[in-house]
Amino acid sequence: MSSVSASSSARRPPRRAASVASYDESLVDAELESYLGNERSRRIKRLRRLSADERQRETETEALIALSLGFPIDELLPAERPLLPPFVAAAPNDYIVVRNHILASWRADPRVPLPRARVQETVAATYDHLVAVAHGYLAREGHINFGVSAAFPAAPPPDAPQRPAASVLVVGAGLAGLAAARQLLRFGLRVLVLEGRARPGGRVYTSRLGEDQAAVELGGSVITGIHANPLGVLARQLGIPLHKVRDRCPLYHHDGQAVDTKLDRSMDLVFNKLLEHATRLREYLKASAEKISLGEGIERLRRLYKVATSDEEREVLDWHLANLEFSNAGCLSDLSLAHWDQDDQYEMGGDHCFLAGGNSRLVHALCDGVPVLYEKTVKQIEHGEDGVSITVEGDQVFKADMALCTVPLGVLKSRSIMFEPELPERKLEAIQRLGFGLLNKVAMVFPHVFWDEEIDTFGCVNKERSKRGEFFLFYSYHTVSGGPVLIALVAGEAALEFEKVDPAVALHRVLGILKGIYGPKGVTVPDPIQSCCTSWGSDPLCAGSYSHIRVGSSGADYDILAESVNDQLFFAGEATNRAYPATMHGALLSGLREASKILCASENRVNSDYKKYALQKSIRPVDGVLDDLFMEPDLECGRFSFVFSFITPEEQQAPGLVRITLEKHLFPPSKKRKVKGKKNDQEPAAEKIDQQVFHLYATVSQEQATELMASEDDKSRIAFLCKDLGAKLMGYDSTCNVVSSLISGILRARKARKRLEGSKNFKLPL
């Protein structure tokens, strides 16, 4: 069990800011709503009467919102430049203003989609071409119109263009895998997720403990920085309240005595000064800093400046160093002095928050509508000209056009998954260079809250340096979990040793610390109703908690891990996100990033397939294609036959075709209602009467086909099809001309389904 971004804050958490009891993420956008307005018409009227100064202020505000989302205020992202005509890219100010306006408009209310037409109503018509480019880019990249509300189902929007869709296998149902799968389904691709566990979420795991089934975060727990955080967007869409992690964090000695306030503040200052000097040290050492650990650098500086020399001072400083190891899931002796904090510049601002009821609420919302197969531990991934083939335990094989691998870095390091052919040497080296550390927890549900209810964290210093991370920090979840929950954290070297200790012994130690703190205050510490100890390092499905930059590595290795292989094998997860590693939102954002890349690759693949199909058409007339499709219909009922473009039957909205077989009135009804053979085939005269039939076609979804089949007879079905569903009946030639792309999509889907068949291969139930 691991903890993607379980930290109470970023690298150096402030502990003494003003305390705030609760936090509502919707308040973040209060200023946006004040100038955007709640209704579309108000926005239009307001734009028309804005003065030049007001427009300038509005533009500046939207630029700041874009900046908080990772966009530069006055320049293009590298991915945007190729989308623009050269003359626009050379002077992109107008485009940037439009782009920022779209970002701010959607963030004002992310509960509903922001269509391009609505943006155009708020922007002068002369900029429609810029709106089209910016809106298309932002939607594809997952910056707008993503999420889990009812307005964002895991299916293409009703007005989405029909197109042949590639099939994608996603390995892992963590935040990265689920975000990617959900986005790909909205793009219209065929997706199946393979998950080794019996549950979704991966390293984000909310357990239920105690009689009241309190929500206990055994993995990723804190939303770190609510401003612009996509997890905050999901919480708003679901209407889930957030609780700000309050800053006050008192420290205690093992005997229950509070750490002297003056000493605490002094060592806090020393800690931050040491980090500042460490930054100057690496600048002075330049390339030589690449070989030095952060721990070594800090210790040299401590001795140089002769700080934290007494035992008591050293214990308090060690507490801060343990907190730093917790934030990085790694020992300071492993962290790179040169690059350990390379992602600080991207940190999301705002408060750090707990999610009421647990992060599993986000996980389950992401799962809704996404096909996931559980307990499918992947052993091998083959990739080549014929697509990808994934083998799971039990020698079951799954095949598709492309695959997205979202397994933790620890799994890649363990080499428990074989890649055939082997991954590029460049990627293998990055996997080995990056660090993957450990954080463990002891979660306890008590009969009642015996600690201070006005705090969310408190700490305990340790006399032994090697054990400075053992139960050094306690989280109180009583405000959001539905029960009196305390969680003790174990970081650094102590986290490694923790997994060798019997859970009963570990619990006894934790209770000893709590009794030492609260006993002298006259508070009785009860036995917990239920407890749980994590062991993420021993879990073969993660082999650790989250990534960090080890000595010899750099932020560039995160980018290398994110590189795809031949536009066929893709990678996502927190360890592929250079800007937001070791965080839950970093994992989710990496999934949205890869969904965009996979969509682009699938479109290139479709274009290639269209060329191949065009060559076939010159040899074989188009009028044979529909006959071939309906030789093996997916569904039949009376005169109605159906073929669909689904890969898994769960895709109820997958478009398809219905064929209605009718007899010409000049001839008596035929006993044979299926016509086999081509129109130009020569038949014996005695059988000509059976060929005097004709077919009508219409487009329907699988869900609509099910409704049609529920009708009493063919006459009722035709009435329901035309009147209730509003379908337009077409002849043979019109069908081939009007829905040629759908026909191609059905052909591709049928080909993909055949790949999944076989004695060892996964076969879709029908």
C-alpha cells in the first residue's frame, strides 16, 4: 500500500499560519463568478458595457488564472505553436487572450461542459478562428471539459462525429489509468482496463474500519494545493466538501512534554536556512553537485555553521528532516542535492485539504462507466506491427491496437512485467536512476476523540536519529472520516524497518507514544476498536510509495519515462509527470496527457487504414461491403438485423446499423428472407423469386437496438424506429455514401473483436 502525495503540505509545510476550520473549494472561484456572471446572457451584456480599463483588468485576471493552471502569461506552450498559422504564432497575443478566457470561463463552473459556441458568444466574431483552435487544443489536452459529473459520462458526447475507433488496453486502475480511460471513452475510442487488485484506485486506498465504517486513508490522502488542482474540480463536480488541513502542529517529546516554543521556532528557522544554503551550495559546486546527496549537503552545512549542536536541538531538527523525507518518500541520503526540489516551481497554490468521506469517492466516480477487469495481474506486454498483446497471470491474453501502462515505478524497477521487444535503453536507464521510496502508516479507529479536536496534526520527536521518522507525525481525520481516526506516519529509514516488525508490536509502540503524550495531561488513551498497518514496500503491485529524484537522476528522467514507444505503447503515472511527481493530481494529469497522445496516434492510424481500405475499394465494389457485414449480424429479430462498432458489449452507446429486409409487392412473400450472394450473381430461374427483396438501412446504437427488439412485431419496430427514434431509412447506395465512416468503424471493431478471440484469448460475452 502506498501513498501518492500523502504529505500534509509540500516540501516545507508551514505550521503556524492562522487556523481555518473548514474549506469550500467553490469559494476559489468567487471572484470569477463576480465578473463572468452565472448566466450566459449576463456575460454577453457585461462584455458589451466594459470600459477599456475594465477589459484590461479582466484580461489580467484571466491571465493569472491561466498561470495557476500551468500556462505562461504572455507566451505559447510548445504544443500550441504548431496549431497556429505562422503569422499568428509570430504575434500570438490575441490567441493567448482567447485561450486564457476559455480556461477562466470553464473554471468558473466546471460542473457543465463549455462548448465552443458558448465561447464564441462572448468573443468578437473576428476571433472565431482563434476560438476554434484554442478550444480544440484545451479540450483534447484535458484542460477543460473533463470530469466525473453527470455532464461528463464515459462516452462520446451526442454530437461527436462518428469515426473509426482504435482499441486501447489500459494497465492499472489507479488515478492515471482511470482518468485516461475515461477521457479516451469520451473521445470515442474502445477501452478496457486491466487491474491486478480486486479494487480500483491503486495507491489511493480508502479503507473502512470500525463499527461506523470510518473512512481511513491508507494511501494517498491529502489534496496538496487546492488552487487549479484537478482533484478540486472533481470534488466540486460531485459536491463533496473539503476540509483545510489546519496549520498548527504542536510537537511533543516522548514523555509528553511539549517542545519549547522558542526552541521549536528556532529549529524551524535553522531547517529552512540549511535548505537555502544547500541551494547555494549546489550552485557553487555546479556539476559536482550531481554526485552528492541532500543529506550529505545538509550535514556538512550543519557542521560548518555549528547549528543544532545540543541533543534537544538535534532531536527537533531531526523531526523537520523526517518531515522532508516524508514529503519525498525517500531517505535524505538518497535524494539528489542538485535536483531534489526541481518541481517546486510548479507547486499548486492554496490550502492543503482532506476530502470528506475519503478519496475513494473520487476513484469510484472515475470508474463509473469505465470497463475494468479486476485481479488481472499483467506479466508480459508485447508490442509490434500487429498491435499490442498483454498476457496476465493464468496465461490469459488481451489484444488491442495500443496500450497504456500506468504501473508504479516500483513495478517497472522490479522487472515483474516483461516487455517484448524490450523497452528502449534510454527508458530502462531512467527507470533505474529515479528513486522510489517508502511511506507507511498505522491507522487506528478509537471509541472517541481523546486528542485536541482543534488540530489536524501533531508531532513527536525521537531520540534516535535512525528512527527519526518512526511515528513522527499523527494525522487526525475525525473531521472528515466519520469516526475518531488517528493515523501515525512512518518515513525515511524507519519506513523500511517498519515492514519487518509485527503489526501488533508496531501498534503497541504507537499507543506507548500516545500514552506518553496524553497520560501526563490526565487523559486516558483507550485501546483502538480496530487498527491497520500498511506495507507498501512489500506489495508486489507497487513495491513502494512514490517517486523522488535520487542521486544521479534529474527531472529529465520523468520526461523519459513519459515517452511512448512507436506511438503504440504509452506510459502514465505520477513518476511520468515532471511538474507534479509524487502527487495524486500529478497521476491524474498524466492520464489526461496520455489520452491526448493516444487520440493523436489513433487518428494517424485511422488515416493509414483509410488509405489501405481505399486500395481495396478499387478492386472490390463497395456494394459488397454491407452484404459481408450482415452475413454475420450481431443481433437478429424478425426482419431486423443489427451490426455494431463496439469491442465490449458494455458500450451501449456504440453506433451501428440496422437492416430491414422487405419483399417487393409484385411478388408473393418469400420463404427465405436472407439473401446470400452478390447482386450480380447468376441464380437458377427457380430461385429468382427469393431474390426479389430489398433492404432499408438506418443508424442505431446498441441501446436503441435493445429497445427495438422489445417491440411486439416488425410493424411496431418500424413505427418505433421512424417515429420514436426519428431514424431516417436509406437505400443501399445512400447508406454507403452517407455513413461510410461508420461502416469502416464497424469493420475495424469486428477486426478488433476477432483479435480477442481464441482459446487463450479473452472472448467478449455476447
